[in-house]
Amino acid sequence: MIYTHSLDPQIAVTWSGFCNFIGVVLSSGAVAFGIVSLLPVELILQVGSSAGFAMVFALLVAAIIWNLGTWWFGLPASSSHTLIGSIIGVGIANQLMQARTGTSGVDWAQAANIGKSLVLSPIVGFFVAGLLLLGLKAVIKDKRLYEAPKGNEPPPWWIRGLLILTCTGVSFFHGSNDGQKGMGLIMLILIGTVPTTYALNHAVTSSQSQDFIAVSAQTAQALDKYVLPSASVGDPRAEVTDFIRTKEFKPSTTLALREMINDIGTELAQFHELSRVPNDQVRNFRNDMYLVGEAIRIMLKTKVPALSAADAATLKNYKANHIDRATRFIPLWVKVAVALALGLGTMVGWKRIVVTVGEKIGKDHLTYAQGAAAEITAMATIGAADFYGLPVSTTHVLSSGVAGTMAANHSGIQLSTVRNLALAWVLTLPVAMMLSGFLFYVFTKIF
């Protein structure tokens, strides 16, 4: 939008920042908690402990160092890659440091799913944007669409409208997807430091709490069908924690999960609603809910045990509409704080990245059609990922989209820039992993 002179830079970055803000405020939170679930289960359960604070600080400091460094050199690096690399680094360091205690490291299955979305999205961006440009050429014959801007002259009104619309969509979905990563970390900090206020969702009403109690009993009955008569369990919480850590299902796992669900329903019935849970029991109550939710997620994903369709639906309803509602929530003020940070960051740091994307990827000046094709592709890709709760890199999708249009247009690609982008892409994960792992070790010793 800036490079095609569709809007004045000051107006464009203000509008983009505002759309980032709206995207964050209206986001669902699915991406935020999907990333948090990559962390070792015992660190999440003990987020208020010294190890928990070491984890959060290591994640934040590592991500900030790498993001600032790549921004300084004008490289469109991915904050998504940075954060996920930091999480993996903490998980590996945690496992190495506590090797004798059998603690867990990274949830590699979940990391693989997220990794696929991060790797595939720029590839999709490259080819889809190129094909879209070729499609525009076949359908729309107006030559002005395929010309580079002349001086500071704005494009024809309909081209200008298309570019503003697509940029609006990219900014909105960028806020909706990228903003959630910060939300997830802030919620971890709040749960660790102020559990009485943020560990459980106090917005759950009395009637919803009563429904929670009833569905807990229904879910326990559904699981009871799959408990073997010979099964026995000592500590249900330890059994379920071990299942989440190892992903190894045992006959006692179903019994332990049923016992925990029964206990949650019984205790909530005593308190009547979530907001009345005593302060000294809030953290453990939330941890039990987290363990139950994660265990159900793994069971439904692995299909072990083989549940009937009706029982699987019961467990899915219990997790999505009751456990998640009680524990996976983001207060409005957190959304607003992240939205302001993302919006203001866009307004302050735009110039270095705009020059790289608009001027240094292709050998020719970006045309109106190329800009529109790249932005439409980015908007659709990020929107789809947001719908499925997957993190993607807006930076990589849009940059690869521009490269795809240059290739389709036979404009040529500046290999030096692409090499630097690829280098940042390749280095981000290992550098973030090493940084966060080292910082986690240091902060653990300090705290």
C-alpha cells in the first residue's frame, strides 16, 4: 500500500496499526494456547515457581533479542519462528537439566503440527501469489494494473481500493494471529503471579458452573465404560501427568482420568461456582483442569482407548465447552495491551521492512497487480491458519508472495535479499533454541 502510493506512509501505517489492534481484540485465543501447550507439562503446572519464572523470562528475553537484531538489519524475520524456537529450547534444556527425574521436554507431536504450518505457509504463499497474478492477467486486461507506479502518482481508484482492502485484511489477520502469541505468554505470567484472579475464569456464571458439574458426572460415566475391572491407581494426578508427558496409555490411565473428573465435579459442587473456589485451592484446581483437558485432547487425537462416537462427543464437549472455558480465557485488558503494542510497533518500525519487501526482493519495481496478488494470498493464508488455531508467519507468507509474483512475472529476483531472508528463516529456530535454553539455565540458577 505504501510502495504503490495508494496511501501516504503516515496514514498507511496508522491504518495498518489500527487494523492490527482490531484483529488482536477480536481474536479467539486458540493460537495462544496452542503454542503454550508446547511447553513441558510440569513447568506449566508450576508456572508460579522459580522454574516457571525462569521459563517465562527465558522465552521473553530470547525472543526480544532475536527480533530486535533482525529488525535492525531490515530482515523480515518471523516472530512466530522465534517464539516457537524459544519454547523448544526451554523444553530441551528442562529435559537435559532434570534427566534423572524423568521430566518432560517438548511435545514433539504438537511441535510437528505447528512446524508444518510454519514451513508450508511461505511455500503456499509463493505459488498461490504467482498463480493469482497469472489469473489476473488472463481476466483483467487493463494495462495500468501491471505497471509500476509513476513517481508519486497514486494508482487508478479501483486499483487503489483493492490494495487498501487487501492490506486491511493482511493487517487484521496479522493482529489476530501474531498478537495471540504475546497473549499466551502474558497469561502464563498472570497465572503464575496472580493465580487467585487469573487462574480460573470468574466470568463463568452460576448456571454455567452447574452445567459444568452435570457434564462432569456425564463424562465420568462415559469413561467408566472403558475402565478395566483389574485397573488400579494410587495418585490419579500423577498418573494423568505421566500420560501427558509420555503419551503412553495404560489401563490405569482411564481410571485416573475418571477419578480426577469426578473430583473436579464434586469440589465444584461444594463451591457452587468457579468464582467461589478458595484462594489457597485455586492453583491446584486449575492444574487439575489443565491436566484433564490435555489428557482428553491426547486421547481424542490418538483414539486410544477406542471410544464410541457418542462417548468421544461427550469428552469433546466437556473439554471445549467447560474445561477450556474455565481455564483458556484472555481478559479484554490483556488483548488491548497486546493490541496497542503490536499496533504501535507497526507504526514505529515499518520503514526498514517496507523497503526490503517492496524494493529488494524483485529486480523490478513492484506493480499494482503484484502487490494485490501477494496481499490477497497473505490475507487468505493467515485467515485460514487463524481459523484452525495454527500460528503462521505473516512476514514469510507476504515476502514469499512478493517473490512468487516476481517469478511469475519474469521480473527476476534479487538473490542476495532472498539469501538473507532464507538465512534468517533457517537460523531463527536454532538460534532462538540456543538462546532460550542458555537463558533458562542461567535464570534457573539465579532464581
